[in-house]
Amino acid sequence: MYSLLIFDWDGTVMDSTDRIVSSIQSAAQDLDLLALQDHEAREIIGLGLRAAIQQLYPGINDALIEPLKERYSYYYLEADRTPTSLFPGAKKTLESLHEKGFRLAVATGKSRRGLDRVLAETGLGWLFEVTACADETASKPKPDMLMDIFQRTGVEPEQAVMIGDTEFDLEMAVRAGVDRMAVSYGAHHIERLRKYQPILEIHNFHELEAWLDDNAGENK
């Protein structure tokens, strides 16, 4: 039985992809950087903000990174009004899994400030035993975030599963020796995630809980 379920946040638990795209585009415009197309901005969702900027603008002057991070945070947290919400069934499923005894965690490209804010707004913070953010360790797809979670929980990698919507999530899991589930409704198309051999493709939260009820005990 998997004892620990580790969730990515943006694009997996919360439908925040459009706001991320809009916010990074606005931040880049403020600093007169090359305009980003929607598909370009979507590519970096899941990475830590510094790593995302460096991928979007290879060779960018270090002096521009902090101002761009600050402008992005301003738009995402304050100025941008693109709606964000939990994906359908997320709250109910997470509460149900918690009640069934699963230990829950988050491994996200968000900053600590950003994750704490959204956990408070959604009221879901109490469900997660541990959370790990990109500004506290190495960004995905490096495995550091997961290794930190294992150290803090005492859980072995084979007792956990990583649930995410991007290549960065699943590659991180592969590097950490962790089983993975691929979300089909997030930032990266499901075809891109299949090369990481997910044990399950998830199209909605109900499917996740049903599979865990029916099959997780047989896998571990």
C-alpha cells in the first residue's frame, strides 16, 4: 500500500495555469523582454521561478532575474485577475484520502510564500503532513524536493507515489525512484508524460481515489 501521496500543486490540484501564463507574460513586458507566447510560458510550469526564467530566457543577465521574479509575484499574487480554482473534486477527494489514512504531501514549483498563501485561502493546509517548495531546495526535475520529503516523513521511496501534470514532476519522480501518476488535464499534454511510464493516467480526482481503493494494496 502506498502510505504517502505526493501532489504537485499548479495544474494538478489547482487550475492556475492561465494565471501563471498571464503573469509571466506581464512581468516580461514590464521589463521590455522578448514577448512570450502562451505555449512558451506553459512549458515552464512546474519549475522553480529562477529555473523557469533561465529556461525562457537562456543567458539572461543575472541582474534581471530578481526584478522579473518580483514582477511575476506582483501580478500572480495581486494584480492579475485570471480566475484560479481547485480542480473539480479535489477538495472532496483529498479530504477523503486523508480520512482513509493516506499521508499527503505537496512538492511544488511555487515559492513558500505562494504555497502558504494558497493553502490558507483554500483551507487545505491541514491535510498535508509536509510541503516542499522550489525556493527551499533544488528545482524540479532534480530529486531533492522528494528526498527532503522522505527525510522529514521517514517514508521510503517505494512507499510513495508522485502525482503531477508536467514532465518535470514525473522526471523528478524517476530520479528519486518513486512511482508516478500522470494528470491529463494540466500544463503538459498526456502524450509527453507517457514516456515516464506512469502507473496511472488520471483524468479527474474521482479516478485517483477509485484506483487507490481498488489497486494500491495490490501494488505494494
